[in-house]
Amino acid sequence: MSREKIMSRFNAKNREERRHFNNTSTQHFLSNIDLPKQARLKERKALQVRRLMVLLAAQHKAVLIYAADQATKGGKGATKQLYAIRTKPIASHRVDMHTEKSLSNWFYTELVLAIQFCGIGLKDKHRIANINEKSARICMPAGEEVIVPIGIKEMYTRICENRLFVTVIEAILADRKAIPLMIIVPGKQIIASWFSEKMTGHKVVTVFESGYTNDKITIDRQRFDIAKQALEKVKAIKIKKQEASLKIANAKLKLATIKIRNDRYNQGVLDRKAEKERKKWLNEAYKQQGRRILIHILPERKVLIRDREKQLIAKELEADNIDLISFRDAIANEKAALKEVQERDLATFADLSYSIDLQILTKEKRFRIRQNLLSCIQISDDDEDERLNTLLSSPLAKMMLTK
């Protein structure tokens, strides 16, 4: 390299350093002049903010790059790769995704066609589910103005580290049967004993780092729905058995009542026959006395014979009720047992003693309940991906299903 080129580059570098020094000195001089004004502006800005700003990792990195560029460069082109944008809270974005118009268009343009294509009729309402994902949050922050690299067009902020939120997935079938809620807690692990005892109703609790649903949770949700349907079938069988027992108890009461009625009828037949013979004998006796034939009529002959079928006394009614007490108690017990089965939670119908046959598991591919609903969820199949065997951390959604 020639000597002239080396000297020209050295002189250019010195000119750039002098220009940077002059600009810095001028800015420092102007800043000293407007120091009271800047203090007032800073105080006003602090009063407007009134809160601690928490930067994300990307925001913190962008601020460091901006500070480094300001320290090493000068002029208008110092920060071409950086600019300021306003962050968008992801909660508001997720709510705006589903408007009434979009749902109406989806219903008429996609859902109706899908129902017709699948051949879903009025008897198949249980095959249609309405699923809605909601987020319960505390102190959701508003959008903030941040400095980011030029490549970032939009930035969605989830929530500050000192905020709490959970996601709840609720669903209902078209036949008006509700599917248990699924609660997604942000994190990696949860301690079930902290909340499982105080939870009411039938719910599924799982964890995910982002706090939102994903493919794994969707698959686990489907597993739980299948398990719920299996438990509903078990519950329906129990209810039918209990209804059959109640029907048998009612039949026994009816037979006992018919027996008592028949006994009273037979007694009434005998009483009416005896009353007829008494009246006939009494008439003959009166005729004989009219012919001046001496016949002694006992006082008992003049007393009417009571019909024990139609003229029951309190003592006989009490005896009949005593005979029917055991049957009525049995009916009351069966009704109470039926009500108990109808009101029982699905988790109580899981059979812990059910054994699994591996051949049936692979051939028939029918889901059956292996363990308690509070244990674990697992679907085993040779063709499935290994991620399907991932266990939920939920204390209520854990159930072993075999196919």
C-alpha cells in the first residue's frame, strides 16, 4: 500500500474523531444549558409512569445494542437497525381473534358443511363439541413502547414475571352435556396436594411452560374425553342395574299387595256367604215362629256378619301395613341407592382391579379403564408416537386407558 493512501486514511480517521468530539461537546454544552428543563421533563415522565418497568430478554438486548451504537457512532444514521414499537399484550390479541362476525362466518361456511360431510344427524349431537379457551389473569399490563431491531415487526408480551394467570379450557357438547374443565397452569411441575382437596366438581389440571394449550394438551384432552365417555358408560350400566333393582323391589311390593288383597277377597267371599246363610236361617226361624212352632233364636244369630274385604277395621289395616313395611323399606333403599349412583362423580366408577391383556390391547383397540382417574393417563399403541405416552401432571386427569 502506498504512503499516500495510508496518510489519507489516517487523516480521515482523525477528522471523524474530531467531528464526533465536537458533536459530543456541543450536545454536552446544550444539555448543561437546558439542565433544569430536562429535570422537569424527567420528573413529569416519572409521575406519568409511576411503576417499575420490567424488560424482556429481547428488549434488554435491544437497549444494550442501542446504547453501544450511541456511544460509538454519531449523526442521523447511528441507529438504522433499531426503532421503537409498542408491544401488544397477547391476551387482548387472543380475544380479538374470535369476533362474533368471524364465528358466524365459520359456522355457516365451515361447520355446516363439515356436519353434512360427516353425516351427523340429530341423534349424533354428542359428536359436536364447542370448545372455548379463556385466560384468568391478574394485573394484565398494557402495551409498552420498546426499542427493538429492525427485523422485529411485532412483539407480543405475555405477562410480567410478578403476575399470575391460568388458562381454562371449557367445552360443552351439542346434546347439552358438559365436558370437565381443563386448567393449564404455567410452569414445569405442580404439587397436587396444594389444591386437589379443595377443588369442586370434575376438573383436569395440567402444566405447560407457556401457560397456553398445545398439541400434547390437546391429545391429553382427547384422551380424557374418551376416558370420560368410558366412565359414563360404566355409570349408565350401574344406573340401569340400580333401576332394575328398584323395579324388582316395586314388583315385590305389588305382589305382596295383591296377595293381601286376594286374602281379603277370599275372606269377604266367606263372610258374604255366611251372612247370606244367616239371613236365610233367620227368615225360616221367623216363619216357624209365625206357625206357632217354638224355635229359640240366639242373640248371635241376629248380629250382622262383617265383610272383612269391604269393611276393614283399624287393627286389620295396621296388620296389612306391617306386612308391607319390609317391602316399602326395600323400595326406599333402592331409590336412595339409585340417587346416589346418579349423583356420584365419574372418578368413583374407575375399576382398579381390571387387568389388561396385551393382545386385546393391540388387536381390538378398545379403550378400557385400568386405574383410578386420579392416577395417570396413558394410551398405548405400537403405531403412536412416543410423545403420546407422556403423562399428565394433573391429579384429576390421570387415568390409565388401554386400547
